[in-house]
Amino acid sequence: MYRYYERRLRRDLQGSPVPRHLAMIIDGNRRWAREQKLASVGHGHRAGAAKLHEFVEWCAQIGVEVVTLYLLSRDNLTGRASEELGELCEIIAELADGLSHTPGRRIRHVGDPRGLPEPLCAALTAAAERTEGEPGIVVNLAVGYGGRHELVEAVKRILETADGASPAEIAERLSPELIADHLSTAGQPDLDLVIRTSGEQRLSDFMLWQSAHSELYFVEALGPDLREVDFLRAIRSYGLRERRYGR
């Protein structure tokens, strides 16, 4: 029955628009671990990471160009217990390494490396270097990321390259395009669709600029329980929506 429904969803998607840039806010890993009565929430994070490997493959199969995975926020760096944070950073490093050894994946780190453990930074850098120029889907790993922080850093970079221009001259040059060119996703399309698991309906400081016109889709399933049919439903919902862009 499940396979029949999956095939039907795939038929429904034929000829439908596909997001160029899709994001996943994977949520509910800790809740999943507690519901499974596992020894630590780290088991939930590990199960969530395994699911993300599948998720990237689902995206690649339908022709998504860029997928962004929200893995660790700047708030997480100060809000999580040190033991959990350490294990989570190890899991993210393993995820980056695994994705970078999968053909057809080009890895990019989006986020501020400052404050991240050195082994995690090294893993993210190595994954990006290993896959540079790789054809296929671009996988942004949002680690140490915060939307407001990214905007502040973009403005700083604009000011650093102002070449002695006066405040009035800088203000005259400012434009949405200039700011976008100084974001961590410069050169990539804005987000078309953001999917979040666990039933929570918020962005959590995720890509505030890039998601200005994106569609949002919330899934009740906890991160590790996400199924391909849940993903296909999200894509079907996206294809049925009329994107107005303020019209």
C-alpha cells in the first residue's frame, strides 16, 4: 500500500515545478530518542543524520539544484549542554565526511566557523575542498549559523570594501542585490521551499533574507521518522501553490 501511494505521488509530480533551492530544518531528534527510551539524545541526532543522507538523495532524484540542511544554530552553541553539543558536533563532522564521499554532492559550509570545535571546522573545510567542482546537487551545511548574524556580517563586509566612501555614498550603493552578494549563499538562488519536521512552525533564525518569498511546509513526523512520502507530499504541495511575490 505504501509503495502504491509513493508511486501515485510520483505520478502526480510529473510536470510540476520543482524547487531550485530547498531547505530542511530537521527537528525532533531529541524527542525521538526519548520516545524510543534510548540512553542518550545523541542516538536521536545520529538517527537524524542518517535520515539526512536519504533526504539529500530524494532531493537529487527530483532535480533540486541546492539543498540547505540546518544542522547547528549559533543559539545551539550556547544553549545546549556541553556533552550533547560535543556529540552533536562529532555527528555533523561524520555527516559532512559521508556526504563528501558520495558522488554527485558538492558540499558548502554556510555559517560562522568562529566558536566551532576545530575538528568540526576541519571536517567541513575538507568536505568542501574534496567536492569542489563536483557536478550534481549543492549541499549547504548550515553549522554555527544564525540569520541575523549573517546579515550583520554581510553589512560588515560591505563596509570593509567601501574604499573610504562616505556614509552617504555607502547608503546610495546599498541594494538588495549588494546585500545578497555578501551573504554566505552568494550566487545561489533564494529559498523556494523550507521543510521543518516535528510539527513546530517557526524558522528559528534560519535564512531570514533568503526565505523572504519561500514557501513553508511543516511535517508532524519527528526528524528520524521522516518518510519519502512526506517529502513527496511537500513537493506536491509546493507545486500546487501560487507564488505571488507580493502581487
